[in-house]
Amino acid sequence: MAKRFKGALWEIPEEKNRIRALEITETGSRELIIDPSDKENYDAVLAEFPIEVIDARTEEDVKNWRAKKFEDEQHQKEAAEREMQEHLFIEKLAVMEIEEIKNTTNKKLKRRIRKAKNFAELYIYGAAVVADYDKNET
């Protein structure tokens, strides 16, 4: 007997009621959600895939989905951090071009601008350099 279904999983793993499977037809395949009320198809799937197999495949599918989701979230976080660091670097370059900061002799504050880890630190240290420059120039 040729297999009629492929990849049977529980549609909702907690309920274990409806089965999601790929039906193999002569013209191709199609995904079906098979309800227990569709006795013919439901029994045909259970004949090919025992409940234990469906449980195991569903558990593996959920595990893979969670791992993929976690990986995608990590990539998004890393991309957001990289983008923020790029913007911060560009902003540091712009701040260093301010005349008072460019001409200051206060190397400690200038170093803090270069080492700033976020925009708030960058602007605070930039303002401190300008204030220090104005204080020393008058």
C-alpha cells in the first residue's frame, strides 16, 4: 500500500485533536487539517502514523520552531546593537567636529567622548567639554 499522507502533526499540540498532514495525490500534494469528524481521512492518517509517532513528530516540530524563533530573535538583537553602534560612531565623529571640542586641551573629557557607550554619555561629555572650554577661555 502506497503512503497517502506525509508529515502528520497535531495542529494544536496541547489538544491533540486535529491532524495537520500533507496529502500526496496523483497531481502533487496539498496540506490538510483533518478533523476527527472526517472519519475516513482521520483513520487513514492514524493507520499510517500511530499516535506515538504523531506525538513525537509534533514535539520535534515545536522544539525546532522554538529554536528557530530564538535564533531569529538573537540575530535581530545583534543587528539592532550593530546598527546602534554604527549610529553612535557616526555621532561621535560629528561631535568631535564641534569647534570647542576639536580645540580643547582637556584630554580626559575628550577621551570620555571617544569611550562613550551610548548617546546620553556622548552628549553629556560633549557638553562638559564645551563648558570646560568656555570656562578656560574666559
